[in-house]
Amino acid sequence: MKQFLHNLKKYKCQYLMILLGIVFLILFSYIPMLGLQISFRDFRPGNTIWNAKFIGLDNFWFFGDGEFWRVVKNTLVLTMSRFIFTFPAPIILALLINEIGNMTFKRIVQSITYIPHFISWVVVAYMLESILSPNKGIVNQLIVAMGGEPIFFMGSTKWFVPIVILASVWKEIGWGTIIYLAAISSIEQEMYEAARLDGAGRWAQVKYITFPALTPTIVLLLILSMPNLLNAGLDSVYPLTNNANLEVSTVLDVYVLQNGLQLGKYSFATAVGMVSSVISLLLLLITNKISNK
């Protein structure tokens, strides 16, 4: 106890910063979990959470609904496809940027690649609508100029997933490289000098020094990204959703929004969201366990 009080006095500023984070976490993450009980109640506007009728598992009827499983399929197809491309992209870009010798050019490349992260997905949706428009979009103008027929990309069930993937890579690849470049900068330069003295070329240095040093960071980010396999991202999908592509664009996040806020099925939407969160937690724990092996 005496040691704890000594550390508390010595590191009071650090403990204060930690305390603020804990308070923030409790207020905005743990207390709202009380609302999960809506999943087991017949909640209607005008009632409170506490006086709504308890109905047990009646809101979980969606497990036998074909529409729900179609939405789950859409979610997995989109998230897994996006993961395959967006997860390794920042690693590759970080390795390429690290090989640039000119520091001024390196900073310019970094700035250009991570600026899109700060652009809202709503703005990105308008940009895509303009670029891919069947009438005035530059892509369709090129297609017509080459003798083809214009394509309604934004309303195509075939092109929806590729569009989301390309937009996600363009928007987030630069931001993701920041972490990997920070990890690369911590590598001792003496290791590279020793490798060069032994005759190792650029590729050998990347293969045997840079990439192994990045492995802990890659594994950590892999673990943190696993729960997102059931989180397609409402902000990235919903602005691109329209009546023509609903067959593939209705993912779990959109499904919860439609049933909760638009149709007023608050208990049902909460039940779906809770199941999604539980599965995401299990994925996180399983991935962490496997990575430890």
C-alpha cells in the first residue's frame, strides 16, 4: 500500500490522464450497455427501458429468417473482401515509402496518401457519384470513347463491392502506414549496415530485417481488426446505398438502422446489434488466442 501511495504521488499526472480515460470509457461505453436489456423487452416509444414488458428471447426470431442470413452473407462478403485488400495495403505502402531515399519526396508522398482519411464518406460518395455517373462521369466517357456502353456503377449489384473496396483502400491506406512507418523507424540502423556488409541487397534487408520487425505490429492490428468482420461500417456503406443495389448493400449496420430508426423496431434492432457485438467479441478472443500460439 505504501508503495502504491508513493507511485501515486510520484506519477500523479500520469494517473490523472489514465483516470480521465477510464471515466470516459465508463460514461460512453459501459453505462450505455444498460440499454442492451431492450433486446429482451417489448420497448416502444413513450415507455422507459425499465417499465417495458419483459418478453425474453422473442426478439431473437431473426435466426430463422432468411432475410437476416442474406444480410449476414452480404456483410461477410463485403468485410472479408475489403479486409483482403485493405489490411496488407498499408504494409506494402509503408515498405515502399521506407525505401525512398529523398526525405522531402518521402514526406510529400506520406502527406498525399493520408489526406483522404480526413475526407468524410459522404463527400467520397458524392465524388464517386460524379466520377462514375452514366452521363457525365469521366469513367463512362472513357468507356463510350472506346466503343463501349455506359455502366450504371452506383446502381450495379456487381460493382458495389469493388467500389467500396477501392474507395476504402484509397481513403485509409495512407493513414494505416503511419503506424507501420513508426514501427520501422524504431529498427536500429546498425542492423541494416551489418546486413549490407554481409552483401544483403534491398530485398534481403526488407525480408530479413524490416518485415520481421513489423510482425508484432501486424499481429496486433490483425487482432484488433478481426471484430470488424461483422462491422461493414455504416459511414462507408450507407452513403453508397440506393434502391438499385439494396440486394448487396444491405449489411448488418444498414439492417439495424432500417429496422431501428426508420421502422421503429427498437427492440429487434438492439437484439441484432447485440448478437453482432457478441460474435465480434468471440472473434477477437479467438484471434488473440491463435496469435499467442
